[in-house]
Amino acid sequence: MAEQTAKRPVSVPVMADLAARGESPEILFWVGCAGAFDDRYKRVTRAFVRILDHVGVNYAVLGKEESCTGDPAKRAGNEFLFQMQAMTNIATLDGYGIKKVVTACPHCFNTIKNEYPALGGEYEVIHHSTFLQQLINEGKVKAEGGESFKGRRITFHDSCYLGRANDIYEAPRAVLEVLDADLVEMKRCKTNGLCCGAGGAQMWKDAEPGNKEVNIERTEEALATLDGTDAVLNNLRGVESNAPATPASAKAAGGSVIAVACPFCMTMMADGVKNKEREQDVQVFDLAELIASAEGLNA
Amino acid sequence: MHFSIQNIIFLLVALAGFGLFAWQASRIRANVLVGRDRDMSGHVNERLWKTLLVAFGQQKMFKRLTPAFLHLIVYVGFIVINIEVIEIMVDGLFGTHRFLQFTGPFYSALTGTNEILGALVIVAVVAFWWRRNGNVVKRFTGPEMRAWPKMDANIILYVEVVLMAALFLMNTADLKAYQLQGLDLPGAYPISQFLTGLLPDSVPTLHALERVGWWAHIVGILLFLNYLPSSKHFHIIMAFPNVYFSRLIPQGQFSNVESITHEVKAMMDPSYAVPAPATNPDGSAVAPAPFGAKDVDDLAWTNLLNAYSCTECGRCTSVCPANITGKLLSPRKIIMDTRDRMEEKYNAPLLFSPALYGAEAKHDPQEQLDKENHTLLRGYVTPEELWACTTCNACVEACPVNINPLDSIIEMRRFLVLEESAAPNALNAMFSNIENNGAPWAFSPSDRFNWADDLFVAEKGTLEVKS
């Protein structure tokens, strides 16, 4: 319970300091640009670090030595810039003898895991959804002692670069299972999941002319799934829906949650919820935030 | 055995049919091979297993059940009924009649199965026709579904009905002629036995009708075979090599451009020795290939194989987030454009020269394009289409024959960015940010670790309050 806990400062171990002391961490936490700079996703980074700290994982971050993986450049066709970034990062990682990397960003995950090997960077790369699943399986995280999600409705939005790109569908769902919430699946989920609209460097540009934003299409699907309004679901296909401004059925205290596992999905879904004026009863959270919150680690 | 002039005619017709097809196939092979090299060798067992599941087993079709069952009927019908083509070939060449009848019970099973499948194929084809022409399935429409693709799709359905009708005419006439003579026709005819009343009672006429059905069936098959290379129906052959040669790596992994790797390594390490460029037979250096793809010959041969394997079903486009929300991008159009451009620039198909339907096939402003820009990129595919892609892999996942439109899209984006510096301004700003700040946003690298400031964790299980 909140009133029974004390808070303790967390000093995040930086790789350069560890190396200076001749130490090497078990795993490197790759924060990613969104995790480092985006105000909303910084909260995810902090939540994940709280979990790492709480569990006692021997980890470190690169801190200011980290640089963009090059993912957006590669998806946009700028292979030259991508390879410059990749080789610089590989030099940094190899300089510290890094063997294992965990990251909360599916784009960083995909790039380091699948595209760095061709340029000489071979690491064991793990996404935080899989990492959290392992902590749960090992009994190190129980999702007890903090906020209760019991009975609250949660739907998980698949990230393309986690799902179709790397076939990770079950880990994030296994993490959500531990919350004992009312998990509901969107019609377009897993291999059929609909993109949030931000991939392929779309995050940094306006969409081409069309009749709808992709994130609105996806948010309408998520909201209709959480609300249980099938009529809306059946009409979704790029058509502006008449989704009710208020949910069809009253929700349990605390409201419903759209769970994400990617910084770009976070931005797009949160913007969508705001656009639909549903911020008062629907929140967008990353898996790490939900777990840190349920474990009572927030301070 | 009644060897006659018919057998000689049949031999000539069959030779002409198969010969023409072999010639057409060699021209298509040449088209595919204009593409760039990409090593797809090795992993034979893994590739065979995938071909068995996805191509033979129709695994990915079963994401949508109604078309999956209809398609399965036509697919199984195609394979099983073609066993009878072996018999037709032998009968045609040697003047035998129903040569396989010596197999006894097996022959009854074969002919019986064929009749039931033949009837089911007609039912499935009618359903297909209605789905396509009754405005039932949205994905059969779209700007790229112009006059020829629409006509092609219907021609295929009509031909399938004609082929099945010929089969039933042959069987019914044969069966009735035998019955009138008080004989038993070997084999089982669960459908034709109900159709005998439709035919006249004259044995010579029935013999003639049996010949009409027989010839219509085999000549129809040979004509259809030679129609395939001009048609989307070519997928019945190309799906198999296309699935076999499809990627085994994770869908998120984009190809590495090796020539750039050499350049970047040389920049980072001045002692790095860049491999000497390949040389022509006369000793001169081969001109470096452009980065990315402007035209079909800049794409990999697998991308071109994709184009010949596409049956224009539109599953890719129907799940594309850009297309769903009204953008110009349609993955199916990228693939269809690739085939049209190949057929325009290199070997054209036999029946439908791109010149005949090409003007309509190209993108509107093509008249204004000079010769240099009359290429796949810009002549057919516009930058607006390419920039709408979210690289989400939904199209790749949806394709029943493992076509990868995303691969071609990225190659063309590479050409726009690396050869023409023609990225949208917002993306150029993002590139500058990465170069200058090590992040796609305009934040100072010195602020990268600020997220860790004032970070606390709740300490559980203690009542002692620390400061």
C-alpha cells in the first residue's frame, strides 16, 4: 500500500562508469530516442528501470553514448545514414563487450537484432515484453502490492515491428495476463493487427492525402472493442465512425486501458484517444508502466 | 485401338500447344532474369517444407474461409482432373479409348471423383463470378483493376466452365452410346448418368458428340495453357517457385546494401580496402548500379518473379493501412505495375501487348514524362504512393503466395533518397536530426540521459520513511 512504502533514489548505472571500474553488466538496456527524449515515453523508461532495479537485475545503460539505431533512416530509404549510425553504435557496443541487449522499443529491437548482424554487430537482443514475461515466469514480478487492474478492461495493440516483423505475439499478452484484468482482443489483432500509422518513418511526416488518419481508424477499433460496440466494429474500413462519445456500458473504476509496447504506437494511440475525447475513461499505457504500477513501484 | 488421321492431328496440336508454351515460358524467364542477383540458394528442406504448406497446402488462403473453400475446390479439381489429361494424351496419340480403364476399381474412383469435382468446380466458379461481378467483394475493385484485369478474371472463369462442360459432354455422350448398344462403359459417372436424357438417341451422333467433347476439352486445355502467360492465372504455375524462393528471414529485416557497407567502412577506417569493382570482358570497370530501384531491372529477380505470381486478389491492398484510409498506395498496384513495365520494356506476352492496353495501364501524367523518366518509378509508381507506406508488413503477411510488395517499395524509396535526394522535406529534417543529434528529433544529445534525473522507486515492505 502506498502509505506503507518508502521511496528510494535510483541511480541508473552507466556503461562508461562500469567499464572504468572494470565491471560488466549482465544486460544492456537500450533506451532508444523516444525513451530518452519523448516526455510520454520517458515515463515508460523510468517504469522499466524501476522494475530492473526492484528485481535486482545487473544492468547498465549507455547514457549519452547512445545514438539512434538508424531505423527511421533505413525505413525511409536512407541506407547510407542507417549504416553510419549502425556502425557507430556497433563500435560502441563492441567496445564495451556487450553481449545481451534489452529494449522497450520494437524498432530498436528489430534493427539491432535483425539488421546489425550483416554489419558485424551480433548480440542477443530481447524486447522488454519478453523480458517482463521471463521475470513473471521466474516469480520475480508478481504484479502485487500496487494498483489493482482486476476486472478492468484492457486491449493490447500489436506493434508491427514486434508482431509481424518478429513473430512476438504471446509475450505481451502473457505479461497482461498477470494483471488479472478483463483482456479483450481487437478484431484485427496478432498477424492481422492494424498498424498505428507511425511505422516506416511516418512518425516524422504528415500523411499523404486520404480520407482518414490511420491512428484514428485504429483508435476507433480499440475503443469499440473496449466498449463492446460491435456495430462500430463492423463498419470500420476507413469510414469515419459514429463512435459514441461516451461508452455504451459503464466501466469499472479506473477506466479501460489500451496497452501498447512501442513508443510510436503510444503516441499514435494516445493522440487517437484525445481526438475521440475519451481521455477521461480510456488510458494508453505501456506494458512496463502497467507492471510497475501493479507491483507498486511508482514513487 | 483405332489408329487414324485423328491421332496425327492430335500429335501436331499437342506439339504446337506445348511448344508454344515452352517458348512463352522462356521469354518470361528472360524477363525475370533482367533483375538483380539475390542469393536465394540453400535451406532446401526449409524451402520445400514452406512450399508444401503455403503453395501445395494453401495454408495462407485459410485466413478467409469462404474464398478458401471455393478456391480449394477449383485447385483440387485442377489437379485431379488433370490426371485424366494423361489418359487423354495417351488415347489421343495411340487411338485407345479410355486407356486407364484397365485399372478397374481405381478407374471408377477416378472418373467418379472427376465428375463430382467437375460439378463442384462449376458451382465454385459461379460463386466466384458473383463475388467478382455482383459488387460483393470490395477488394476486386480499385483504380488498378482496369478493363483488362477485370476481363482477364472473367475470361478465366468462363474458360473453366467451358472445360468442365466439355468433360461432361464427352462422358454423357460416351455413356449414352454404350447404353444404347447394351454395353457397360467402364468407370463411374455420378453426374453424367442424369444428363443422358439431354442428348439425342442416335449412336453415330453420340459418337460425334463424344469426339466434340473430347477435342474441346484437350484443345481448350492447350489454349488455356498458352493463355496463362498473358494472364494473372499464371499464378497456378508461378506460385510454386515464388513460394520456394520467398524470404526465410524475419519480415522486419530489410535487405542490406553491400556497396554502401564498403563505403561506410572506408569512411570509418581509412585503411579499409574497398573491393575492386567488377570488370567487363574488355577490362573496363562495370558501371556501378544505382542505389535502389528506378526501373524493373534495378529490382531483384525475386521481385520480378513476384509480379508473375500475382493473381490480383487484392488481399494485400485490403489490409494496407494506407489504402484503408484512402491514400493512393495499393500494394497490388505496385506488383501489377512491375509486371506491366516488364512486359513493356522487355518481352511482351503473346496475346496482350502492353501497347494495346498500355496507355490505360500507366499513371495519368505519363504523357508529360520524358523518355528518361518513363520508368517503373514515376512512369507507373508515383512517389506519393511510396511515401504512404508504413512498412507494417500487413501486405506481406496477407499474400497467399508470399509476394513481398514492401521489398519493392523500399528499393524505390532508396532510389528517391540516395540518387535523387527527393525525400519529403519532413524526412530530410529527420535525417539531419539523426546526423547532428543522434536522434530523429531536434533534441540536444547532452539531454539524452535527463530521463534518469530524480528517479525514485517505491521500496516495498518497509515502514521506515527515508528522505
